[in-house]
Amino acid sequence: MSNRTDELEDTETVEAAGTVGAAAKPRTRAEKLEAKAARLRELEQRRAERAADREAETGRGSKGLLVAVSVLAVLVLTLGTLVAILVPTWLHQKHVNAARASALAAARTYAVDFGSYDYRHLDADFARVANHLTADFRNTYLADSTRLRPAIVQYQGRSTAIVQGLAVGTVTETRAEVFVMLDQNVTTAQSSTPRTDRNRLQMTLVRHGGHWRISRLQLK
């Protein structure tokens, strides 16, 4: 409707100008035709200018929309990249933290069992410790325990262990190095007064079947 109104206004303006010119001076038929052609050319030029203006305005709007869509696409891509990087890292760290906590708890229990014994039920004490060990280390531990057993029984040895401190070295979801400060209060038939042995253990734990097992144990 707006375009039609513009055309009527342009036509009326051109015709009005022609009327004024005609009133001022009589013209020949050729002049009238030339004047009418000039008015038509002027009308077409104005139409072309308005069309160009509308096209430019539409182009600016489309360009702005394109820029907005491009910026949004970049933001979505960036967010997706951050999520792809950060989420696995966060999950891995969460699992490592859980492994650290469970390894510390296991090391505390295992150290107490390792340092505690009573000559009256040595076999049960040794078996309890053996359950915390990997297959390879279990064989070594049982061999050493068998050699120590006669002396412990002879002197009626008893030991109560207390963990004084724990610290984690390297840790992953399946392996942990734990340092244990362990006190042993030892009594024998020759001494009614307990003797305190202060030990520093380096315990290597590996996870098998969801449970931590000692693969190596050293006195420091």
C-alpha cells in the first residue's frame, strides 16, 4: 500500500509541475511528449531509489542477524569445548580423591592388623594380615611369619599397634603409596612393662576387585 501511495504522490507532483509549465507557455505536441517522457523517467528514478533504500535496509537487517547467529554459534562451540575438557577432568579428580580417602582408611586398618599379634592365636593373626595382601606378597609374608612364629610363642609375645599418623604419596584410582607412623606396645614373658617400638612404614596399595591390597611393605 505504501508503494502505491508513493507512486500516486510522485505522479501528482510531476503532473502538477507539468500543469504549471503548461499554463506559463503553450507547447507543441513534440514538447509535450518529451516533457511526459521526462516525467516518467523521473518517476522511475524515484521508484528505483526507494527500492534501493528498502533493499539496503533489508540487507543491514540480514547482516545483523547473520552476525548475531555467528556469535551465538561461536559461544555454543566454545562452551561445548569447555564442557568436553572440564567434565572428564573433574570426574577424574573426583575419582582420585575418593581413591585417596579409601586408600588411607584401608592403610590404617591394615597397619593395625600388621602390627598387632598375640602368641595365643598367632595363626589367626597371620591369616588376617594375609587377607590384605596381593598373591605375590602373601607368599613372602607367610614365609617370614613362619620363621618368626617359634620365637613369638617361646617368649609369649604380644603386641598392640596404634597408628599415629598417615600420609599419602602418589595416588591414582588403582594405586597408592601411603606412609604410616605406627607404634607397637610389645610385652613378653621376660618383661611385664610394655616396650614401645616406633615404626615408619611405606605401604604400596593396589586395587583388585574394588578392594585395596598391599603389594609391598617396607620398614623405614
